[in-house]
Amino acid sequence: MPANIRPISRDVPLIQLGVYQCRYPVSEDRSVPGGHRFCAAPTSADRVYCDHHHSIVTAVDPRRARPGLQLPHRRAA
């Protein structure tokens, strides 16, 4: 799927989500248990979000990036 096309969310309550359906909250709805509706687009077996929402939650905010910041390296055991 092209990066600029967002899959259509189906606004499904959590209790109705199946295996391999996106669990990204897309709207609030106090009439359903939990109070939210979720995307429910297809996911891969190793993710809880569809490709579109996975790219949102794993994006790095450039305002938070600090020049010269290096994470410590772990030594191999």
C-alpha cells in the first residue's frame, strides 16, 4: 500500500477485535465497554498495529532528537 494512503478504520470496540486486527484507538465511545473504538485494519503476526499506525507510534520526533546523543553499547555475553 502506498505510504500516503491510509487504510479505512472500521471503528470496532475492543471486545469485537479479532486476531491480527489493529488495536490503535481511533475514537471515543462511552456506549461500548472500555470507551474506545479501534482501527481493526489487518496487521502482521508480530504487530498489534496496522502499518499506518505502526509508523505513527514508532516515529521519532525531530524536536526531541539531541545532536551527539549516543546510547551506551551493551557488551556481548
